Amino acid sequence: MSNALLILALVFVGLFVIFSMMIVQEVSKRGVKINFVLLRLYLIKYISQYKQITLKETGKTGPLYYPCIVSVNLALVLAIAGLVLRLL
């Protein structure tokens, strides 16, 4: 059971990477200069900027924001649950 949770956590990490790269691409299209050298450090900033930009444009949060946030949170919860079950 713990292995299944850890594998599922890795799947959600992969989804987070995909969604975050899509967000970086969208932010870049809207004129924000992307620092690719320090992308890992600025990723949270770009996700926040995506939310702000899409709220200004449409009045709603962009369609990539919540799947990105949910996937990273599920990955964290599943990884912790998998490690706890492994220790028991």
C-alpha cells in the first residue's frame, strides 16, 4: 500500500511539473521576463503572477492555477502518507 501511495505521489509531482511549465509559458506570453537559470526559485512567484494576470484579464483565476496547486498538495500528502505507512 505504501508503494502505491509513493508512486501516486510521483505521478502528481509530474503533473505539477507539467502544469507549472504551462503556467510559465502563459506568463511569458503576457510579457513577463522569465529567468530560466533560477526557474526553480521563481516558480512560486510565476504561479502567483499567473493568478494575478488572469484575474485582471478575465475576472477569474486562470484554468491552470488550481490544478497546479492541487497536484503539488496531493503529492505532498500522498508522499507523507506513504512514508508513514512504510515506517509502521
